[in-house]
Amino acid sequence: MQGSVHQEPQRWAEAQFAGAKLTDIRRVARVKTIAEAMAIHPGCTIPQLCDSPYAVKATYNLFKHQEATPDNIQSGHRALVLEAMRQPGVYLLLEDTTELSWSGKHSIAGLGPIGNSAAGLQGFFLHTVLSVRWPDAPQDTSKRRPVEVLGIGDQQYYVRTPCRRPRESSQERLRRARESQVWPQASQHLGHAPQDVQWIRVADREADIYEYLVSCQALGHSFVIRAAKDRALSHPETGKRAGRLFTVARSAVPLGEFTLELRQRPQHPARTVHLCVSATAVTLSAPWRPGYGRSRNAPIQCTAVRVWEVAAPDAEDKLEWLLLCDAEVVDFAQARECALQYSTRWVIEEYHKAIKTGLGAERLQLESAERLFAAVAIMSVVALRLIELRERLRRHPEAEAAQAGLSPLELEVLRQKSGRTLRTVREVALAIGRLGGHLNRKSDGLPGWQTLWHGMNTLYALVEGVLIAPRLRSFG
């Protein structure tokens, strides 16, 4: 987003979608109009976002046009993000796949099975690479570091091919298994990392794929990936077997201890955990592949960083991360940095939640997968505003209120509504949160993105009322 998220919705939409690859400038203008409306009224239906029956029809016509693909719609935005990522610095490329569901409804053309592929389950999968700028270390190292959200580095939409027979053939199984190819494909779409700039791919266990790790190394991308497979290890010089990954990682001597605040998850309350961390260099043996065997592919040299909780209130809920890191990790500070970078992966989970819950992607009523893709492509960029709002307020809480990203009118309306002076960004965040239902108790901390989203909706409505009020003076 590179600062553009601070702009009011019209200027923001102009900046993000001016580079859309649509041959008719009227379609580009329509994309900007839809994005602006979604930014002002996130979660509203398409008829609610449009100000006339003509606008509704034009929006539906845009979504069904063959040019309105996600790549074309997001082209300008992604170019801005890649340009920002080429500036000196360290960037985390947070990566994950989520499924979007239209289950329980009538059959929608082009969608495929999701979940366990049971009858009636339909949708598609969305694979996103979210780029954020990694900051210098703050004083409080127990909290996840707030990051600057730049935007979408890559995004892929894919539909699972249904299994047509109870028993798959080997060829059908291979074709279905290629869903994992979205991970190395994302590497190719991003391209080579520039010199003197560090791109770090951060992902959960789903990314523990040999071809993906190889693609990162080939393109100069660093990585911090949570291990899913207890891979065979080999000696870096002789090539002989040298045990298994999990056993070797768990036998490493601790380098130090630190605390980390964990967010609230389903059935898991937020809590502060006391963690140990260790690191050991490993060489991952190449897995067997059809026609290649185990020895024809190169092994992967990396570091296994283990992060674990010694004692937990619930023994079954004890935290343990086994991370694969391409960097050489030799001391406690480097190992903790790796763990903190992995903890930032939660941002992309919140981002996907913003698309589905905040923008209402799964409530869209469109008649084909291609139309859904087009609408979600716009929502995916708008959702960045919801996530960046929270991150921006966390980065500089004691900065002047004018740095909160609100327009002068929005800030003044917020002051009048709250009855407070609002001198700092933190005070602005709490005031917006109060509009969204935040109780502003000391133990609550800063409001989350959903509360801020509800608060911003209320603030937009108040500002709209202020703008309309002068027209009603004759009724006073």
C-alpha cells in the first residue's frame, strides 16, 4: 500500500486501480468506483454499494466481462507493491491458502468441491502472498511487532477438480496433488529478489514442500517455514543418512528464553507464553519423486529452529514450533528473530478473515466462478485497509493524532462525538474503537481490526451526515 492507505477512499481507489489492465477506460473507472464504495461501506451488498439501478447493472456487467480477471484487476496494485518491495529493507512475504464457500446454495457454475468434498460443498481456494515491511526491534519484545502492510505480492484462485470415480488412478491422483503447485508458482510470479533487499517467505506447515523450498533458494528468497514432515536428514559432506528432522531439532541445546503474547484463537484464549528456543544446522534429504528417486534431486541445507513452551496451563495445548530457516542461526537473538517473524504469519489469517467476514465475500450472490473471482479480486485489495488500520495504530501509538490516517474532517467529527481532545494516535484508536463497541478498559488493549472496522463505519456515517447538514438549513 506504501502509504496510500492513509488517503481518503476516492484517492486511494484511484491510486490502487489506475493500472488495471482493462481495455475500456470505463471499466477501469467502474473498478475504482466499486473499490471506493467497498472501502467506505465494507460488508454491504452490491445493490447497497451502488447509487442507482444503472450502477448495479454496470457492476454486474463488469464482473462477467472476460477481461475482468483477478490478474488484470489487480495488475496496477501488484506493480506498486513489487516496486515498494525493491526499496532497501527487509520484507516478510506472508503466505497462506484459504477456502471460500458458497455451500448450501444452488449450484454455481465453475465452482468445485471444498472441505471433505461432500455433496453440496462448493467454493474455490484463494492463495495469497501478503507483503509487509519488517521493522527494527521495539523495546517490548513480548508483543508481535506491528508491521507496515504493503499489499498483495501475488494471488492465485483455483478450483479443485472433483474425483469422478470412487477409486482414483495414479494419473488422476497426480493431477489432484498439483494443488500444491501454487506455492512454487507464487515464487515464479514474484521473481528474483533484488540485491541488498531481503525477501523472507513466511508460511505454516502447508508450505513444507520440497519444490517450494527449492524455488525460494533459486530465486534468492529467504524463508521461515513451519515443518510438517519429519524429513530424513543427510550428512552435508558424505550424503549418508543422518537421522530424522524432529529428533535432531528436539535434541538441540536451548539458546535462551523469551515471552510472547499469543492472540485469541477459536477455543483458545489469548495468553502470554514463556518460550525456549534452539537452533541446529540440518541438511534435508530430497524426497522421492516419480522418475527421479531420492538421490537425483539436491538436498536442502538450512537451520531447524525449535520454539517450545516448557510449561503450559493445559499440557495438551503446549506450544511447539519447528521452523525451517534458510539463514544461519548461531545465537539467541537470531533464533528469537526467526520465531518473531513466524509469529507475524497471523496477519495473513486476519487478512483472509477480513475478506470473508469484513467485506462479506461469501455473501456475494453471483452466478459463476469467474464473476466471483472478479468481485473478490477487488475485495482483496480493499481488505488491506482494514488490516493496515490496526497495524498503523500499533506502530506509532504516541504520535500526534494527525498521523492516525484520518482526514481533518473525520478527526474533528471524532473529537466532537467522543467529547475528547484526542492528542495521540492511541487516543484516536480508542475513540474509533469506542464507536465500534470497544469498552476502553485498561486491560483490553487496543481494539482489533473488526472493532475498528465497525467504528470506522459509524464515523463515515457521521461524516456523511455533517456533509449533508448544510443542505438542510432551510428545514431548521
